[in-house]
Amino acid sequence: MMDLRDKVAVITGASSGIGRAAAIEFARKGCIVVLAARRVERLEEVRNSILCFNERCISVPTDVTDEGQVVALFNRVEQELGQVDILINNAGRGLKSRVGDITGDQWRSVMDTNLTSVFFCTREAARRMTSCGGGHIITVCSIAGLFGAPGYSAYCASKHGVTGFCRAVKWELRKQGVRVSTIYPARVDTEFFDNYKERPASRQMLAAADIARHLVAIASRSRAAVLWSRIGNFVRRIRSVVGL
């Protein structure tokens, strides 16, 4: 099991949902947390919440679909904190639309946010991790990266791309001391469903904190913690299905 205290963790999409919950959870474990997202006010709210119990937290407003901003993010981390130990690729967006109704702009936005951003952030983290002796890149994908569903063609395509990319990078970086992990959550109670005509009931979804604890377990490299987290989330998922 790896002690996470004093490890530098960069978290994208940290202004809400899984990213926000992960930032708080990693900070509680003693990590030096770097918050990255586009919404400055929301990012500062998360930072202020963390500063109440962990003073080592910085926020860097970043559009992770912009290559220059991603490079600047990791350069700043390197300059101020020395190295990146953990990267949580979490930024993403959803789109529920039939293929005939998807515009070119919508398609490109989904691909840029869900797939291209993962490439930019993983590349920059890997460059620094390989020169510093290693690290851990963890990507929050989706069950849509393993299966297809009607009405989600663009979203599924982007997440399948993430799956293929991360599987390839995992083998590419393993001999250089960089671990690559990917998780595939199903429904999680986040802003993803805010634009739905009928939002699923909260009891039908896992909480963002459930996923955050699983990310911490993976980063800590504790098989027992990962197994316990999986069992807990599985039980919660079953209870949501049967309506308990």
C-alpha cells in the first residue's frame, strides 16, 4: 500500500461531480491537490473547501481541450511543486442525441472534451513522470466505453476511444514506471443528467463520493481497499436496482 501523503495529484474536471469529490478525498489523504477546470468560481469554491483542512491545494483554471493550456498547467505544477505523482483524467461531457440530429460542432465538442483532453493530459503527465521515476495515471471513463447504447453514439464513440487509448498507453508506459488505470462507472449522480428531460432518481445512481473513494483506493495501490470499494459500490448498485 502506498502512502499518499505529500503526493502531487492533478485532477481535471475538478469543479464538480466526481472531480470535486475526488479532490476532497485525495486532500483528506494528505495529497497536494491541483485543481483543473474551466469554471473559475466553482473551482475556487472547491479549493476553499479543501483549504479548511489541507493548506496544500492550488487551482489552475484550464480548458483541457486546449493543448497550450494543458501544457501550461503541467509546467506550472512542475515549477511550483516539482513533479506530478498522480493524474486523474476526469473532465468530460455527455450528449444524448440520435445520430441524425448530432451537429458537427456537437460531435467535435464531445470528442475534444472526452478523448482529446485525455490525450493532452496523459501525454504531459507521462513526459514528466518518466523523467522523474514514475507515477500513476488514472482515467475516469464510462461503461459507455465498453458497450453501445441507442442515442449515445457520439458519447460511446468518444469513450471507446478512451478505452483503446488507455489500453495502449498502459503497455507503452509500464516499463518506464508509470502505472495506467481506467475505471468504467455506470450512472453516477452528477451534472451529466441535468439536461435530461427526466433525470434518474438519486437512489438509482452511485454518489460521486463512491467513485472518489474508489479512485483513492486505486492510487493507494491497496488490493484490499480496491476490493472493498468494489464490493461496496456493487452492493449499492444492486440496492438501487431493486429499489431498497
